[in-house]
Amino acid sequence: MARRPMVAGNWKMYKTAGEGAILTQNIEPLVSGIWDDVEVVVCPPYTALKSVSTVIELDRLTMGLGAQDVHWEHEGAFTGAIAPRMLVDLRCDYVIIGHSERREYFGETDETVSKKARAVFAAGMVPIVCVGESLAVREAEETETFVRGQVRAAIEGLSAEDASRLVIAYEPVWAIGTGRTPTPEGANDVARSIRATVGATFGQPSAISMRVLYGGSVKPENAAMFFAEPDIDGALVGGAALEASSFAAIVEAAR
Ligand code: PGA
């Protein structure tokens, strides 16, 4: 079964509400007409979700909207946190969960990733779950074991139907923002192992439909090599997503 490729831009802590609206307007003409072939998603910071959402709606843009994190509770006394239904209210389709920067700087654990994944599905959105090994894990040649463990934790408690819609981004921590990448074949080996892990829990149909993205220093120059791999269904893009032309070039490569 052919999976529709996805290219998602993770804007991290860049772009104000106004800057985000302009970037979205600049991306649109470069990727319009591609929607049937590639799902394009932008993930601005919380404070730019509304303005970007408004641009997407007013201009009837063919782009999806994602947040970069979420709390797992429906509501409550959690100062500073954002609930899934608040993101639905802004027409978010996706939520990035378990990004390595959240794991490293904000205490995200496999357990909170799992709670968030369930909450995101329960609210009617789809999580983009990030997994990936540190350099130390890679040098110890434990990448696949480590990543499989992260995946197993993240998918606990999901249904087979959830799993078939799930997006997992394989992002080696040492490749994020560094200009270094694994070989496309090496990234595909991990992507295949991620798919097999989901398949072992939920069966082949879920494993075949779910999408696995590669992330970590994806640029217009290297994107096509990753997209040529059979188990890689697109990319989660950081730095190169902050400029319309480089983001659009990566989208074009996924076509
Ligand atoms: P990068 O970031 O493309 O800048 O390496 C990717 C990510 O953190 O999702």
C-alpha cells in the first residue's frame, strides 16, 4: 500500500505570530498543487498557532497544522501547560511529542510520551512521536534496541486503529541541528525496525499504514536520498523549515 509522504516543519522556538503568518503565506505558493502527493505540515510555537491557523483557513491553504507539545490532561491546574482540546480549537491536526529537546531540557520521559500520545488520539489529532538515539548509544551499537524501547513505550495503550494513523519521526539526537546525518540506508534500517515494532504489537496492517519520518539535518541537498528509502515516508525538518524556499525544496523532493 502506498503511504502518502509527509514533510513537517518543526519551527521550534522561532517565529512570532506575525512572522509565522508571513512564512506560511510564503510557503503556500511554492507547495500548492502538491497536496495530493505530499502532506505538508507546519508546527509553529503555541503563540503562532492562531495566526498560522487563520492564514491556512482564510487562504484555504493545503497545509496541515501541528503543535510542538501538549499536556495529557483534558484541563486542570497545570500552570503554563496546554491541553489537547485547546489545540483542536485552533484546528491543529498533529502534535509533535517526545522531541529530543523536550526529553533533554524539559523532563519528557517515555511515560509522559505515552500519556500524551493517548491524549492526542483521544482528542482527535495525530501524534508525531519522536524517537532517536544519542551518540553514546550509537557508539555502543545499541541504536535499534534503544529506539525499539522508545517505540514500545510510546505505543502502549493505543489501539490498532490509532497505530495505523500514527506518525513516528526517527531523529538521531546527534544529527539534530549538527549537519551530520546517518546514511540513508542506516536510517532506513532503523525506520524498518520501528515499523516492525509497531507490527509486532498491532499487526501488519497498522505497520504498513503508519508513517515513519526521518529527521535530523534534512536539507534540500540530502532530502531526496532519504525519501528514496522504502521505509522512510518523509521528514521532520527543523532549521531548513524556517525559510520558505528551503522547506518547499524538501517538499518537492518528497513528491
Ligand atoms: P534540524 O532539526 O532539521 O534542524 O536538524 C530537526 C528536528 O529537531 O526536528
